[in-house]
Amino acid sequence: MTRKICYLMMVAIIICHGCSGQNEGRDARSGAKKHTNTVNETEKVIEIENQSTANFTKVNEANTTTPTVNVYVENSGSMYGYVKGVTDFEAMVYDYLLNIKLSKIIDSLNLYYINSVMISRGTVTKEDNAILDDFIRRLEPDSFKAAGGNMASSDIAEIFKNIIDKTDDNTISILVTDGIFSPGTAQNADDYLNNQQIGIKHSVSNLIENVGNAAAIMYQSISHFDGDYYYYNKLQHREVGIHYNGNRPYYIWLFGSADNLTKLRKAIPENKFNGQGIKNTFLICEGSRAVNYAIDAATGNFDKHKLADDKHSIHRLSRDNSGKIKFAVKVDFSELLLSDEYLLDTQNYIINNDYYEMAVKKIETEGSSFTHKLTFTSKDGRPHTSESNVENFSVKLKMSTPSWVGEIHDTDGSIPDRGKTYGIKYQIDGCYGAFTRSFELNNEYYTEIKINIIK
């Protein structure tokens, strides 16, 4: 086997048990690594035996169509540092794509390089791994350069458009990129970023219009990088390249229907990624969706017998043994395609009554039809007064971008070891803007839970 193949085999077997999500432009650059051809080329296959299958749950969806997965790896010059030698980037990409294939939830896996054009690298079938093995083995600067296209700069908005245009109800599109914008010298950098955000918003709006129950996911990971790092110098109004050897973030974007992306996440959850794991996850889907929820009979002091007739109403709510007014709601958030980090953050909920404080926790009970429990506790022991016999209590799960987006966004980009990405906030905001303001949707909330509190 080549040195790269042997290394990735070891990474897949060893590193996969430690995927904890650790912390951590564009001129073409040469400098490919030499392969050692000590065995026949037909033996250059990454053999992970059964290790990969232990890292994810196989999903067997009976009587459902299986989607096609299109994978696009950006091959611009700024990506060379991720594929020089053997890297966590390659281990992550290979293991993820192999696990997608082994999960049995897809029809086929189409591989591409992408910059100004899409460059086909073959189709992986259910019966054959050779194309995928060859694709990973050839992730090298020389292969990137030989594939062609415009490697001197990347129009991220155009890449999004080209990928989304090929995404439909039965397609999952995956983009692997460093996510760095290339303003060039033609215009003001801030104007360029704003225009890129608008272009991304427009493309994702088309996804929402053309794909039923559309959704998007962005994973951030890190890998060792050894190559020319490019950043936009605002004083010189041009991109500057410097050699950098260290860790750099990269991104995996997924587009498709929420149903297909949910299946994919269940098959390969974030904690089972290889390489250095997933550092941050951004997920978003269409809002204003109904979810299954019910009053929790085990929490609070009220007439529990009434729940048999109406699981959304509380009768004769009074103080419990703690001296507080308390009740809880069990909710199934599984169809919303949101991370636990997002769902467990009480800042993402809006209650229509400031008389109550809220707590949220994940339900770990096996076989439960609910994923989370929302508990509401009065700020004092006095019953809430209402002019009506029925109080309409509401809690909304609002749409918002995660707080870490600002932490990974780089407004300058001149210092590569900060672990940030120039302009990444504009990509996320463009995607978020499409889901929250697209066409007639004007969504601001993923869902609303309504409870009747009856005296």
C-alpha cells in the first residue's frame, strides 16, 4: 500500500475513538508528495475492516427511495495545504464518504472537484469501493492542479449556486471547502462580501422553493495544513500568500430535504466523525412546523385525570411541594434537524409570560417518543392571575444563528493560526437569511408550543 493509504487505514482504526471536536487566496501551488509504490497498484485500497461500521448506525428504511449523494471537494489553490501528504482532512473525508456508502441509505455517490467548474471524478456504486479509494488516494496538490478549472480564486456564491442547482428532493449535495472568500482587486472587499451573502441567500432560497422541506447543515472541523495560506490584504487591495504549517479550519456543507439529511445524521452522527472530529455544527430547516408534545403528568400539581382527554391543557394548576407553581412539557424535536446544543440553550426560546422561568433537558429514556423536556417554574409561589378562566401559554423556538459564528468569523484573515475563516459569517448569514426571509415564508420560529392553563 502507499504511505497515504496505510496512514488513513490506521487513522480510521485508531483516531475514530477520539472524535471529540477539538479546537481546532488562491494562487495555485505545487509541491506534491511522492508515493512509494512497493506493491501492485491494485492493492492500494484503504482497508478499514469492520472498524467504520462500528462507528455509525446503519439505517434500513423500508419502502422508501434512496437518495443520490453528490460530493464536491473544492480544488482551488488555497486547498492544497489540506492534501499535502497525509492529513486529518483526508481521513475525515474518506471515512465520512465510506460510512455514507456503507449506511445503505443512498443510491449512489457521485464525486467531483469544484472551483469555477464541476469536474467529475467518478461514481461510487453499492458494489464497488475502487472509485472512492482512488479518489482519496489522489487527493494531492498535483491532482488538484491537473484537474483544471480556475484555481486562482473562488467565487463561493457561484459554487453554492452550481451545487444547489443540481439538488432536488432525491439528492443530497455535500461541499467540502476551506470557505475563504476571494475578493480579488476589482472592488471593495466589504461590498464583495455583501454581494456574496446576497448571492448565497438567493441560491438557498431556490433550494427552499424547489426541494420539499429543505434543510442545510454546516460542519466545521480542523486539520493540519502545510501550504500557502491566502488572505485579502485591505491595504494592498489584493490577496497575499504566505506559507503556513499548522492547524486550519475547513467546512462540510450539506443541502437537501430535511428527511434525507435527518437519515444521514442518524446514520453518521456528529460524534462519530473521524479525523479531529466536528468542532461546530450549524443546522437550519424550514420553520413554522408542528411538533408532537404533551403535558408531563409527573411534574407539577394539577388535575392529572384531565390529560386523558386533552394532553395540551392543564386544569387547576397550584403550588407543589416546593411551594412553586410548576409544570413541564415533553416535546419531540427530532424532525427539526437542530443540534442538542441549540435545543438546550434557553436563550433560543421565547415565552409569552415572564411569570415563569424555563429549563430544558434531553430525554434519555430509551424508546421514548419525545426528545426533550421543557420545565416551567414560577418566580414565586403565587398563582398567576388572569382575567380569563383560560390562560393561553405559549413558548416559541426561535430561529437564530449560533453564538459561535462570530467567534470563528475573521474580518481580516491575515493571521492563519487564529483558527478563524475570513468571511465565514457571510456564508452562514446568507443561508440563515434564506430560511428566515425567503419568499412568503418570513419565518422567525421553528415551532410553537401552546398550552391552555385552565382555572
